[in-house]
Amino acid sequence: MDVDSAKKRCSFCGEPGRADLPLVGGLGAFMCGTCVDYYGEVVAAFRQSGRDNGSPWEEMSDPEVLGKLSMIVRTGAQVDQFLLEWVQLARSRTLSWAEIGRALGISRQAAWERFARDMPDLEDPHTRTDAG
Ligand SMILES: [Zn+2]
């Protein structure tokens, strides 16, 4: 599992992680220290007032909205990579494609077709004799 912040981006502002700007997160979403501070203040303000401060996109310009699109695509790719790393972890623990598929709500074959080409062990479940 790759935990190197330098290879990831903040899922909230898009800032790339660096050695001096580590990211925190989980489930494929990461947050830089600047966003942790900002959203900490947002949550504190909500707790104090009992209401949130609305939808920030309503005050964005069209270029700002368009600028978010590529960031959303990058975040999606980061989440996909995170899922792949966790499937690799599951496979390294010898969990079967059937178990992985069941956890994802898809068939064993669908799980294998989606992830096996990116796995170190590229065995086709159709050629295996065990229950893999
Ligand atoms: Zn950020």
C-alpha cells in the first residue's frame, strides 16, 4: 500500500502532497493541513451557530466551477487507485476473488476482470483448479 503523500493530492483543494505537507485521510480521500485547519473552523462555526454556511458553489464563478471538474476527475482516479491497493492487500492475504466480489457487491468474475490485470499474480480464475 502506497502511503507516500507526495504521490497523492488533497481531495478538497487539489494541492499535491509533499514531504513538508503530509496529507491525512482514508478511504481514498486525503486532506492537507490547510484544509484540515479551514474545515476545522467550519465545523467549529457550525457547532457554535447550529447552522452551516450554505453551499459554497453558489458563490463560485463559472471558471471556478469548470476548474473543479478536473479536480473531481483526479480525485476519482485517486479513489480508484486506493481501491486497487486495498484489493491488492486482500489478494496478498489470499482472500479469494469471490470474497472480494461479494464485498464489492459484484460477481467473482467481475471483480477479477476489473482488478486482476493490475495484480502481481495474473492468474485467470478459469485456469485455476482451486476455488480462488
Ligand atoms: Zn487541501
